[in-house]
Amino acid sequence: MKKTIYVSFEGIEKEAERFQALPNISSAKLGGINGQKSHPTYAEVAKGQYGYKMAIKIDYPSEKTSFTQLFPLVKDLAGNQPISFYYTDLLDGIEIKARCFEAGLAEIVKVEKMCSFFLLPSLA
């Protein structure tokens, strides 16, 4: 079954290609998340206008990988920066919160429901 999570941290747009190269990822697409305008421009999202944050939409097959396996890989890409994870499935949100708590990272990881996501062209 296909699973989808969204991740955001400062400078994530520079890591978009590295997300695609992670093991067992079907796709990783750059976009703007949880903003208030339909079809924002790249510049609007980059500036945080209309409430948007840059994010990567990550699709992966649940039979090949899990959030538990993806979490340390995402953490490595983010370094010591605060990370936001967004979910569409409540059970995924619960799992994400549990894994962050177990890893002792509950203070630097924010978990929210994904309300809107718009794909953006990459800078590459």
C-alpha cells in the first residue's frame, strides 16, 4: 500500500534530490504546505507568504519501508534543525509522534495534519 508523509525544515528545497535517492522511496516532490492561497508561486512559498512552508511530499510503499526506517534518514538530512512532519492518515500521525518521542526528539519535531499541498518546480 502506498503511504505518504510530508516533511519540512529550513533549507529543505536544497535537499529535494537527496530525498528522491532515499531507499524505497517511490517519489519525493517539493511543494508548499498548509498555506492559504491556491497555486502559490515558488517565491511566495520560499518567503513564507500566505502561511506556506517549503516541504517534501514523500510517497513510499508500506510493504518495503516504514516511517520508523525513514525517520533516521530524514533526521540525517535535516541535521540539528527543527523538523515538521505532516500526515493525512491519523494512524500515521500517531506513529510519527511515537517514534519522535522514542528517539528523544519530541522537543524539536512538530507533527501536524496536512491540510493543503501544492507542487512546485525544483530549483535544479
